[in-house]
Amino acid sequence: QVQLVESGGGLVQAGGSLRLSCTASGRTFTNYAVGWFRQAPGKEREFAATITSRGSFTYYANSVEGRFTISRDDAKSTVYLQMNSLKPEDTAVYYCAIRYSLTYAYFVSVAEYTYWGQGTQVTVSS
């Protein structure tokens, strides 16, 4: 059974930065695409960023493009989300998710992922 644990969330002022981590236990990230999603109160969970299992290609939602960077360290079974220039509208619970993949394909919908972490709260004050 795979367990994903997110960490690094917290309270930050607008314009600040945070780095989220997602670590897997019970399995390495090798051969898995990884995505970061977020869910604000009263809203549906939405895609933020993803990194492919092959080639570590990245893809971002328009709302975070240029401010967030996703990266992976398969040796540590950890994926990171560096978040810069944070805005109050980035406030949400952030989730990481993985799905098995041997391709360069991107996955951007909730339904495409198999395993999820419990989430970490990010609050950006104005």
C-alpha cells in the first residue's frame, strides 16, 4: 500500500514563498507521474502542476505558471512544489497524487490519479 505524506504548508504573506514536499512510503516514485492539486473552501479540487514519470517534463495550470515549480527526486521518493510570489487566492489545501505511467504523458484531472496524500494547508495573507 502506498502512502503519500505532504509537508511544508503554513501561513505566509502575499509575495512570499513556500516549498511543499510529498514523500512516498511503500513505493518509490519511479514509473509514476506525480501531480499537485489544491482545494479552496467551497470549491472543487483543481489541478496545479504535474511532472511526468519519463523525462521529468512539467506542466502547470495557467493560474500558477511562472510562479510554481514542480520537481522530483526519485532517489528520495520525494516530489517538491516550490511556490513563489504567493497570492491570497493560492490559499487552499494542497494535495499530491500519483499514478502509474511509463510514458511522457501529462495527467491533469483528479480522476486520472490513483493514490492521494492527506493534504497540507497553505494560507496566504494579504
